[in-house]
Amino acid sequence: MNKFFVAALAMSAVLFADVAHAAISVKDDGGNTVTLSKPAQRIISLAPHATELIFAAGGGDRIVGTVGYSDYPAAALKIPRVGSHQQIDVERIIALKPDLLVVWLHGNSERQLEHVRKLGIPFYFSEPKKLADIPTSIERLGMLMGTEQQANKVAAAERTELARLTEQYRNRPTVRMFYQVWGKPVYTLNGGNIMSDVIRLCGGENVFANLAIPAPVVTTEAVLLENPEVMMTGDRQAEKSGGLEIWKQYKNLLAVKNDNLFSVDADLVNRAGPRLIEGAAMVCEKLELARSRRSNKPAIR
């Protein structure tokens, strides 16, 4: 065989290998470029919502470690734990030899993560700020894992449902509402949280959207002064009120007078994962119920 032909074949093989293992680069939610030399095979998820996003993108079988409350889908319960979203076991993470960590920007210990970062393990920061970011996150994770076919399919379905909800509630009358994260003390969310995007989608207005702190503590007096038409919280047990019963004593509160104290499934609304769009539909239904209970049009503030 001609030696030049052999050399050409060898060069073609090298070029083909380079293409097959071309670097994969995507932007994460922190604006950082995440680059992998090949699709991720051993992933550690350090937040429950991130676990759900990875499963949705077709990489559930590649998660080798995760944190507490990563309980959906059911297969996630079988994955070894490496701590909680606030405290992680660095030694355990290192022992699992991950080639990608998916972390929550504000939920994980920065000090511990910095120690892991020095080991050279790639990080993907996950914190969707708007509902439209969720299908984008699924697509990006699919690229990092080489599972684009499933990821793109799921992302397309999410966008279709989001577009449907947007169209359905686009011109509905505004409902001023208060979202309670916790009742003792009373925590809420400002306008930068993805839950406020859900509220906006449904034609609602977060009465504390303008506060600077992402998850501020508010006083009883501040809530009464705002006099929201709807009060809502997330609870993992549908029959519970999620702490909203503390407001029932205030008979002149508009939300109390109109019986608009609503609890929705916390797992659907408190995680910025694929199920949040399903949760958004539930929130929209509650606000529509509140509209139906109006005796007359409330004053626009």
C-alpha cells in the first residue's frame, strides 16, 4: 500500500477522533462558559431542582451523587447522598470521581465549593430566574451530556405549555397577591425570584416585588397595609394551609374576606425545575378562582 495513502488514512483517523471528541461548551446561569472535552458521564447534582433538570434532559442514569430532598423522579431516591444543599461532604464528592457538578448558585456552601473547584472538576451553576429559563436549562444540560434528542423534545414540550398559559392569562385582570414562604417569622419573595415570574404569568402582582432582599422577612403590619386580594403558600401536604391560618384572625383583610387563602403543592412551586410550569398552571387557577369571587372590581393601585 502506498505510504502516502497510509499516512492520509492515519491523518483522517486522527481528525475523525478529534471531531468525535470535540469540546462541548455552554453558558450556565451565572454567565460562565462550561467546557467539557466529552459528554459528562458521572454527574453530581447539588440541588433538588438540578436533579430534576438532569433527569428531564435524559441524564438521570449519569447522576452518581445528589443531596437531600432530591426525591423526584422516584429513581432519584436511589442515588447516593453527598450532603444537603447547605452542607456537602467534599471527601465523598471526590471519591465519586465526577466529571461535572451541577450546583445551585445560592444554595451551596461557597467555601466548600471553592475547595472542590480547585480540583479542576467542571461546575455548571443552575438557577433559572424566569420560567423561560427552564427549557433552556434542559437543552444546555442535554448538550453537556450528549442527550440532546431527549432534552430538546422535553424543552419543546415545556415551551408549548408555557406559551399556552401565557396566551390564556395574558389579559386577565390583575390580582394583588402575597406569597408566604414561611410563617414564623413571615418570609416572602421579591420580584427577582422565579416565583414572581409565575405570578406575573398568571396576571398577578407580587405586593412585595420591590423589596431589595431576595427572601425578606416582613412584618404582620406590612402585610396588612398591602391588603392583598390573595395569600398563597406552598405546602407538601395538600390538606394543610402552610401557615396561612395565622391571617384568619384579620377579618377585614381582603384575602380573608373573599376566602382566598390558597395552598399549592410545594414541590411544584418551590423548585425551579421542569415541574414548575405545571405548578404555574395551579397558581393561575387559584388566581382565576379569586377573580370569580369578586363582588365588584377592586380599585387599581
